[in-house]
Amino acid sequence: MSSASQWRSSPAHFRAVAVGIAGVAAALLFRVPALLVMSTPFAVVALWATATRPSDEPVLTGGIAPTTVREGEATTWTGVLSNVAHIDHVVALAPATAWIEMRPRSGVVATAVRHGDATASIAIPMRSTHWGRREIGRINVVGVSSWGAFRWRQLDIGYGVMTLPLPEVFDAAPPMHRANGLVGLTRSAQPGDGSEFAGIRPFQIGDRLRRINWRRSLRSGELYVTSTYADQDNHVALFVDALADVGTSGGIDGEASSLDTTVRAAGAIAEHFLLRGDRVSLCVFGLFGDASVPPASGRGHLRRILDVLASIETDASRPRSLRVGKGAVPSDALAIMLSPLISSVALDRAVSLASHGLSVAVVDTLPEDVHVVDDPTAELAWRIRLLERRREIRTVQQVGVPVIAWHGPGSLDPFLREMARRSSAPRVARR
């Protein structure tokens, strides 16, 4: 979408006309040859520029590609002008936008148009440093004729860039707990069609021919097959607390607030389990209308989860209106709650999920150093809230819900190892 204007005289052309006319008139009136010599070039340039004034309007075609990037990645706005016979050079100016770095930093780019070119192109690289949707403001494109006498201006507007959160580095070494699916990469305790070696047994009706162990069969004279353990998939249910954002956000190159850590940790956990073939669902509470993504697997599903995470906006105005319950999460799922634990809503929901028999872990994403304003009253209130927060965490841990501080790779290893150990034990669930 663009808005163009006609060719207009520039201040430089006005100055040339004024200096030329006034200088020539003063030189003839006062008979000063030196003044005539100095003002004649201005008059000649003014007459030349007026005689060659452009009449054809250029046509601008602009666009941004790619429109979806990760944090720290760059995109480029490109403008192509056609009908540039009378244009000497083109200048583009991109306005300052939050969390968007221009190159150069001023956002001003200029390019010369060579004689005989049918089109001219100009580009402004942009780097997004924070997740979320970024609206690019009006990009001002100016075409300048020879001698800088006339200018043609057009505004190119209507562009946005979706910045997906950059998942932090995350890995989990311990095995997952037992689940019912049979399509993932986690080894099951039951025999079946998979990739993990289980043993060699006699051939049975229904066994596939590719499973025949020919070495054992030739030695014994009877058919034997190689048995395997079935591959299982797990359902990982992610719950993201978007009620509040605590701390200072400095983008991908600076400090991380609690919401930054929560979003990036959720993306890292989702990416880790989805690449293993597991199913992941997402529930974000605290938005203007809770957002959720049903369980699925694959890279396409990871993109859907990242899109929802990138659209998060905090809404602390209605924390008590949230429904805390089990929802549609099956009892064999692994529930992971990510929250700074400033509000008790997240802990209440975690306890509710655990009471229905789910394996639940709470990931604490509160930054270690939270700077409060230089106000003794505010500082005292914050210290009181932190003391209450510690008491609430101890209460939740006493009912069997672990609270784990997020520190990247290996954060969930103790919890997953404990869940794998307890997976075969019976659990009490409320009906």
C-alpha cells in the first residue's frame, strides 16, 4: 500500500533561482562584474533544471521478504522503481521501530541511478531482536532529479514482520515415562515393531520376512526372527503463564524478562519433544482470551506452537477469572507448567492437574536479579511477595509437584528421571 505525490521543486532549486535572479539583477544594477560571475552558474543551473523538469511519474513496487523470522534473524525491505529516466538518485528512509535494527542505524539508504537504466532498486536490511509481531512504519521513498532540483515522494506502508521466539538450547537425557502411543522414538517396555533390539525368537505366523535372522536360521535349520521393542510417543502438555512480565527485556542480545524466558523455554521444550516424534499441546493463559494448540507432532506443528507463543501479550487485569482444571489433557500426559510464579493461579492449576493423576512439573522462569524502582515502599512490597512466593512453592512441593528453576539444557532431567522410575507404579487419581 502506498501514497505518492507529484514532482515538486526542492529547496535547492528555490535557492538556485533566488540566488541567480538576485545576483544577476544586483550585478547589472550596481555594475559589479564579480557578482555577475558568481551568480551566473546558479542562474544557468536553475534554467537547465527547469527546462528538463521531469513529467513522468515513477512507479514503486515494495515488499518485505521474508515476513516471518526468528529472533536475531534479518529481513529486507526492497523497493523497485520503474520509469526512472529522469531520476538521478533514490533515497529511502525507514522510521525507527521498537525491536527492529536498521542497517545503517539511521534507516537512510541512497542509491544512484545510471543513465539508461529502466528500473532502480533500493533495499533496507532489518534485524528483529524480540519475538512478537512488529509493524513497520511508513517507509519514505524519494526520487531526485538531476541537480537535486525536483523531488518525487511516495510512502510505502502496510508491512509487518512476525518474529518467532528463538528456542533456547535444551536437551533431556533421561527416558520418558510410559505412554500409550506407538509412533515416537521412545523405547517401549512392550515388544513390537520398532528399532530397539529385544532378542531373537522362533518365527511365528504374521512375522515380516525382513525380520528373519538368516544367520541363526541357517545354523539351526529353522526360521528365527529378530524381535524389537515398540517405539512409543508421549503427550507433553505445555502450560504457559502470560499473566505478568517481570524484569527488563533487552531482546535477543540483552537481558531476558520472565516472559522472555517463559516463551523461549516453552519453544525449546516443544522443539525437543516434537523432533523426537512426541505429541505436544500448548495452553496459554493470561491472554485476551486463552490460546491453545491441540496435541500433534511434526515440524509443521512446531511452527503453529511458535506462532501462538509469538502472539502473547500480558493481561493481568483478570487473573481470577481463569478456569483451573484438567481440561482435555489425558491422564498419561506429561504436564509442564512454565511460570514466574508471581501469581498463585499457575500453582493452583498445577495442583489441580496433579490431583487428576497427571505427572506435573512447574518450571520457575523468574529472573535471578529483578530490579525494582527506587522506592522503599515498592521494595518492601516486593520482598514480602517473594517471601509469600517461597511459602507457596514449599506448599506445592509438599503435595508432590516439583518446582524446577530453568537453566537451559538438563533442567528437566531430575524430573524426567523420577517420572521414568515411577511410571510403573500405580497412581491415585481423583474421579
